Amino acid sequence: MQEILLTLPAWAFALIIFVLRVIDMAVGTLRLLVSMRGKQLASWVLGFFQSIIFVLAITSVLSSLDNLLNIFSYAAGYATGGVLGFWIEGKMAIGYVRLEVISPMRGAELADSLREEGFAVTEVSARGKNGMVSLLNVAVLRKSVEIAAKIIREVDEDAFVTTEEMRAVRRGFWRA
């Protein structure tokens, strides 16, 4: 067994298993995340390719269960692929986010600034701990969150901002 681990073909085969498992897990993570955002066709396509890659990776490991290098490569690929999938999805920034902004003093100005940049803003008067505040609901593409956050900081650095994932159900104004 020791001689097997030290050969270049053994390391190359383990590397292939690692890469297959990284791709499998990254694709699987993306599939789950796009599925949660209502993208069924993309989820199907990713699932199709994920299953092919999984079969290739797992049969490579199962063909020689006494080879610890292959098992280790498989496990390392699994762990790495999940992290990579989340990182890729974060860069793709698919979908929408709802920003909820509470501004004690500058809500109207903040709403106008966001609208000037094309964001959909709904203003609501609300009562906070220390009196009346403006509550703004802002529909934002995930990839545009930093743009909206920058505008909010510039207009009202004291604004309280939270986010949550959202999906459109019906109509309304959406920034494309």
C-alpha cells in the first residue's frame, strides 16, 4: 500500500477524485441555491451534470476502498466544493433582496436619493422608541446591494438597515 501512495499515477488519480468532488459539491450547492430562488430549469440542468460527476467520483473511490489517499481526496473535495459553491453563488448574486431601512430624521431624502438611482422604495411612517421614524422597504437586485448601501450611508449614516431574501410574487416595480 505504501508504494501505491508514492507513485505519480496514484497522486494524479487522487487529484482527479478531488477535482471531481469539488465540482460536484460546488454545482450541488449552486443547484440548491438557484432552486430556492425559483430557477427550476437551471436547477434541473445543474442536477443533471452534478449526478454524472458524482457517479464518476464515487465509483473511483469505491473501486479501491483500501486506498486511503483516494478516500482523503474525496472528503477534501467534498469540504472544498461546498465552500466554493457558496462563494460562486455570492459572486453571481442571483435574485432580489429587500432592504428595510429605518431612518429617524432623513427618510424622505433617503427615499428620493434611492429612487433617483432607480430603486423601488416604499415609504411608511412608523413609531420607534424615541418617536416617529421613516421605514423604507427597498427592492434591490442582490448584485446592487452595495450600491444601495452606499447611498444609504451617504444620506443617513445613522440609518438602521436589515436585509432579507425575497422573490417576486406579482407585479410592481423592479429595477432590471
